[in-house]
Amino acid sequence: MTNRILFSANVSLLVGFHAVNAQKATDQASVVDFVDPMIGTGGHVHTFPGATVPFGMVKLSPDNDVTGWDWCSGYHYSDSSIMGFSHNHLSETGSADLGDILLMPTTGKIRMEPGSKANPDEGYRSRLSHKREKAQKWVDYLRKTMYSTAPDVMINNEDCGQMSAWYIMSALGFYPVCPGKPVYDLGTPLFPEASIHLENGNTFKIIAHNVSDKNIYVQNIKLNGNPFSGLLFNHEDIME
């Protein structure tokens, strides 16, 4: 028995994603499909986009300002820079939270001042653009720039987070985000066709029509011939 993931591209710069399972159709929407962390981060709603649980004490989220009415939660969608990430945030309060410790990863010269929004390079601010909110773009970028057959191409090593296994999975068009959790994120395929021969005798086949160096973006998704709106699928979808 063969389960399939099919990719196709009908227009330039778009890759249509079709996930086909010969036996199981999961056309039920996942609860994740209804989650939009950016809701309330614009206007005057004062909502932070970070992840947390109800009544959670740790609320990690980006910060791009500490002053002004619209930045009461620490973040506003209209901003063009990021100051860092802190662990305490309040939504919809109209007042800023206190006691935060701001963390900001950086390289090069250590700067102690954030710098201005007009020129983030003055300090430790980082530029932010919502025009690049496409995971497929960065998956493709990482594969092209962080991996090769050269002996010194990896910017890190297997013990510090950069896993060659991720490259192999990503080249197939999907990859696990959380180790030990049998759920895969859909990315962008590297090969026109690939097959995984499973230990139960089944074959999981990935077909990418018209995939190329330029055709990297997902256009649509189908599961077993039916439209699929999610961006995740389970390990059991491969095995069954």
C-alpha cells in the first residue's frame, strides 16, 4: 500500500501542496487552524502575540517598544523593529507589565542601548518586516546556505542544534518541530519524487510536480484528493 504526498505548481513562484493518503482522509479541521496569534496586536487592543497557557506565569513574547499607549502589551504589529523578548506580558490591560528581563540575541559588538526605530543599527534592535512571513522561504534559505558537502559549511554542529536529520526531512517537504512528538510541519520539497519504505511494508511517496529552485511556496493542500487547510499532519498518516 502506498500513501502519497503530492506537490504541484501551476504558476511561477508557487508550489501547490497535495497530501494524499490512500486509506485515511482527515478532512476535519484541526484546532490549530483556528488560532491566529496576531489577532489584537494592531489597533488599540493591546494583545501580545506570544504563546502561553491559561493563567500561565511565563508569557514569552517579542517586545518592540516600552512607551506609548499602543505598546502596553510590549508589542504592536505596526512596528518595524524588535527590541528583544521578555517573559512577562499582559493583554488588554491598557498598562504595561513590570518586572520583565529583556533578552535579545545578538552578534558582533555588544551594545547596551536599543537604538532608535528609525535606525535600529545604532543599538541592539533588530529590523522587522511582515513581508517575509513565509516559512517556506526560510526553509529553502536554510537548506541552501547552511548545508553543503564542504567540510566547514555547517554554522553549528550536531550537538548544538543544527541537525543534518532536519535537512533530510525538510528535503522531503516536511519536518518535525518538537522531538518526540509525532507531528510534522509541512514545508517545501526539494525533489520531484521521493519514497520512504516503511518497516510495516508500506511506502510513503512524495511527488512534487513542477518543483524548482524558484517554485518553493505552497499554493494549496489536498489530503486524499480533498482540500486540506492545515499545515500539520501526524506520523500515523505516514504509517497507515
